[in-house]
Amino acid sequence: MLKDSYGRVATDLRVSLTDRCNLRCSYCMPPEGLDWLAGPDVLTDDEVVRLLGIAVGLGVTDVRFTGGEPLLRRGLTDIVSRASRLRPRPELSLTTNGIGLGRMAASLRDAGLDRVNVSLDTLDPQRFASLTHRDRLADVLAGLEGAAAAGLNPIKINAVLMRGLNDDEAAPLLRWALEHGYRMRFIEQMPLDAQHGWKRADMVTADEILERLRPEFDLSPVGKRDRGSAPAEEWVVDGGPATVGIIGSVTRPFCAACDRVRITADGQIRNCLFARDEFDLRAALRDGESDHALAERLRSAMWAKKPGHGIDDLGFLQPTRPMSAIGG
Ligand code: SAM
Ligand code: SF4
């Protein structure tokens, strides 16, 4: 079991398959991009699958492939297929910007992918180009259509709202998602951009997101307000069955119930998005350590997890790695 010293158990593993990306979302990457990891530094497909097997043996039930942009990983379909043969079989999901998903959705579903989250912050092509520094909105929308046609369900849309840039799109995004049968989720912007430019005052908070939705939709909380380890507070829209999720990682942290652990594309364990310490699995893997020894490394990395992200602490320091190299 992957337990920390506060009694939380990690069952949700996020594996970054690359730090490369074909977009430059301003809350994640600078317009000029970043230096990518060198090929040999990135875990091979065999190394990834071996670590997944060890993690599943330690009680991980959910594996999410992320990045950078995971669709850029050449071996993605094969990794998904091999992961789907692990026992007990984990739930397999993907977080992607959607570019190229149309082409790959059917083979990913056939390989065993269960669910997909697509990140999309605007429905306006010019705004998309200015927020991501790439004119690719049509490709994202085509990717979404391909995912739906391939039968991937549910399809969740993740949007980060930014003050003065796209915060007027909360209601239009939700309306569009309802029309297409996608599940909309809004995420507070976190201090994880490579440029270290995050300012609390610029963040559109969960409360503000609700304020922007309420004039147009009737929202009632789903069940009890206790969301367990789920990051999103879910709201029933206009009497249901559709819902909208709001992930207030900064103003409504869910650290006390966190069940996540991450492995970066270069094989570093991160026990928290905001961790400043990492635990090297790659060197151990390549030094020929046994599965048992690697499992012990995962266990001790989890034990060291801090109680919370500490964004409100006076001494808070943003992690050196940006979100694109951690994997959301
Ligand atoms: N490239 C894929 C994508 O965009 O979905 C996967 C990697 S991306 C780092 C994963 C998620 O992190 C996306 O939903 C993105 O919106 C989110 N993200 C990136 N930087 C963020 C930030 N500073 N605050 C909140 N969410 C962020
Ligand atoms: Fe790329 Fe995803 Fe970061 Fe956007 S959020 S720059 S799509 S890794």
C-alpha cells in the first residue's frame, strides 16, 4: 500500500509520458517553449510498464497518462495496451490537449483506454491562438469529435479561466459542453507556470466561477458537500442529469483527502504537485534494482508526503518543474 505518514493512501497514479508539447498555454509554458528532456533521459516504454505493474501491486487502481502532451509519445497505444493487461486491471485515462486525438481515439479505446480529459479554455479561434500561441482550435475540436465517435465516454473538458482573457467564457463553455454531451470542469489557475508569473489576484476563484455561471444556470450541489478524494466539487445543472465540476485547488484545497502520486517522464516520483523534493526511480531501474526494491522506493517517497500544498504559507516556493514537466 502507498500510504503517507498522515494516513492517506495513494491509489491514483499520474504518469507523464513526455515533457514535449505542441501548444504553449500561458499558465503552463512560455511562448518560446522549454528545453525538452533528452531522449535517453525519458523512461522507455518497458520501464514505464514495469513501474505501472509495481504500482498496481501496491494498490494503485487508477492510472492517468499525461505530459507534456501524451499523444506525442510514440509508444502510447502500446503502453495503454500493456497497462490494460495488468492485474488487477487499473482504470486507464488520458489527459490531453486533444490535437491528433481524432486519429488515435479508436486505437486507444481498442487498446484499453477507459476515459479521456481534454483541456480547452476557449471556443474562439483567435483567442485560442493568443492563449496557446498556436492556431489549433479546429484540431482540438476535431479531436473531441473523434473521441466521441470512438465511444470514449465520459469525455471531460478541463478549462482554466484567466481574468480578462477568457473568464467571460464560463457560461458559453458550459453551454457548449452540455450541447455536445461533454462534462465541463473549471480549474483554478495554480502557481505552476514555467515563467513563475502566477499572481493570486489574477486567479479566477471557484467562487467567481460559480458567480459567472449562476445567472445562466440553476446549480445545486451533487449529494453531500463532502467530495472525498475527488478534486472537483460537482454541481447539478438545470435539474440534471448533467453536472459541472469546479476544481478549487487553491481556494478549496483537497489535500487532506489526496490520493495521488506522480511519476515524471524522466522517472522521478513526485508525491505532490507542489513538492520540491523528488525521488529518483530511473537510476534505480537502470541500476538493475529488483521490483521489491523499487516498490520500497515508491513506498518511502509516499511516506514523506507533506500534509498540504502550502500555497498560503508565507514561505511558499513554487516547484522548479512547471506543470508541463510534472503532468496534471
Ligand atoms: N497537455 C495535456 C493537456 O493540456 O491536457 C496534459 C498535460 S497538462 C500539464 C494537464 C492539465 O494541467 C491541463 O488540463 C492543463 O489545463 C492543466 N494546467 C497546466 N498548467 C496549469 C496551471 N498553472 N494551473 C492549473 N492547471 C494547469
Ligand atoms: Fe501543453 Fe498541456 Fe501545458 Fe497546454 S497545459 S502547454 S497543452 S502541457
